[in-house]
Amino acid sequence: MGWTLSDRPHHTYRFHHYRPAGRATVRIHTGIGRDVRTDLHQDRRAYVWNNDTDTATLRNQRGRTVDSISWGHRHR
């Protein structure tokens, strides 16, 4: 299955060929680009994250939530 990052409406990015190491930092970009160790790209042509309210959820290869952050006035 692999690690995933998703927003509240369930737009999901799968970490293909990448396994985050403990305490590692990686930036996930919505747009198109070349993946490197510290920056991965979703290769989407449209925005995913809402500026006013949304939730980002990181799940491991077993589907368990590793981390989640919400912002905006309606976060859950």
C-alpha cells in the first residue's frame, strides 16, 4: 500500500518508491516536478489544499494515522 498524505476531501498522494525515515523531513509539492530525497511532487495541475480550512493526514503503509494537522475555523 505505501505511505499516503491526504486532505479532508480525500485527495490522496501515495509515496511511490519512498519510505520516510524516522524524524526525516520531506516537502510534498502539489505541482509537477522532479522528485528528490527532500522534495516529492504530486504532479497535479490543480490545487489540493484549501487556504481557509483543511486537514492534512499522513498514514503509514498499514493505513494507520501517523500525524494529522488541521487549520481554519472548521477543523475537526
